[in-house]
Amino acid sequence: MGWIYKVLCLGAATSAGYARIIGVGGHKMGEEEGASRRPIASRSSSWAIGLSAWLARSGATPNGISLLSVVFAGIGAALIVFTTHPIAMVCAAISVQLRLVCNLLDGMVAIEGGKKTKSGPLYNEFPDRVADSLFLVAAGYACGFGWLGWLAALLAALTAYIRVFGGSVGLPQDFSGIMAKQRRMAVLTAGLLAQSVETLVSGGHWSLILASAVIAAGSLVTCITRTITLARSLERL
């Protein structure tokens, strides 16, 4: 269980840096709503609009929804690490998607629902980093390569740090890259579903090994490309 404590420490350390960078403001960091908001196509879907409106009317808070994403991540991580049953891998994949739904709805309730809070930036970033780390570290340990899970989690946190740092110096936050959050979670979801089949067929763990390696490598490339874009944008200021 020591790795769970380390995950929380990683989330705390990276989020402490974010807190210094972003200060206080709306729920979606420093929000001047647009440049600092991740483009998500499903935000304009009827189900998302209807569900976020219902949550806002029901008294749900964006900060609470953000924290709920960590609950789903914790459940998913436990399923990945402590079980080997194929159904558990499918349930873990569902947990990944439920975490993403929370990430979508917290911002919609905050902005469209008019429930932004001064502490919103903290709740927007901290749960994300913890949730990412729980999933990725768990996948690494489950496939027998704990270091690979930690590497993927560290690089995932760094992609977010570079994005937020760009926003802190007056640039639009850069959500680009081959392994932004949605793609990381898409790769992990695919890996978990493939692992459920692989467990039945051979009992191996190559699906999770491959998914973890792709996430780590893609996150490294994303860090590099975002840093290059950031440097060029700063030179043009």
C-alpha cells in the first residue's frame, strides 16, 4: 500500500506548484473562460448539457464533482492492482471513463452553472493529478513494471505542469500533444479492455505493458512539443 501514499505525495507536490502558478480565480484555472479551457467536443452534447444543468439545480458543487473523480480512480486502481479477473479489467476501464465524465461535468457546473469558486483551481488540478497517478501507477504494478507506471505518472504530471506554466506567463494554455489527458485515458482504457481478453487467452500482461509504455513515451513527446511551443511563444511576446 506504500505506493498509494507515494501517489498522493506526487499529486500534492505537483499541485502545490500549480497553486503557486495559478493563484485563485474561477474553477477552470485563471479562467478567462476560453483560452484556459480544454477543448472537449462532448461539452456541447445534449446529454452533457442536460446532466450538468441537473447537477447544478440539484446542489452539486464543481469541487465535489472533481473529488468524485478521485473516488472513481481509486476504485479503478484497486481493481487493476488487487484482482486479475477479466471482468475487473472491464470495470476498471469503466472507472476511467467515469473519471473523465467527472472532469467534463465539474467545469460545466462551474462555468455554465455559475458555481465557480475561488478555490476552484486547486480542485480542478489536484484531483486530476492524483487520479492520473492512481491509474497509471496501478497499471505499472499490475503488469510487473512498477517503475514504468511511476514514469508514466511523472511524465503525465509534467505535461500538465508545462500547460499551466504557459498560462501563468500570459499565454493561452496549450492542450495540444499526442498524449494529452483524454488520449492517455483512451490508451489506458484500450489497454484494460485488451488485458481482459489477454487474461482469458494467455494470462499474460502485455496489453498493460504496451499501454503503459505508449503513455510514457507519448507523454514525453508531449512534454517536448509543448515546451518548444512555449519557448517560441514567449520569444514572440
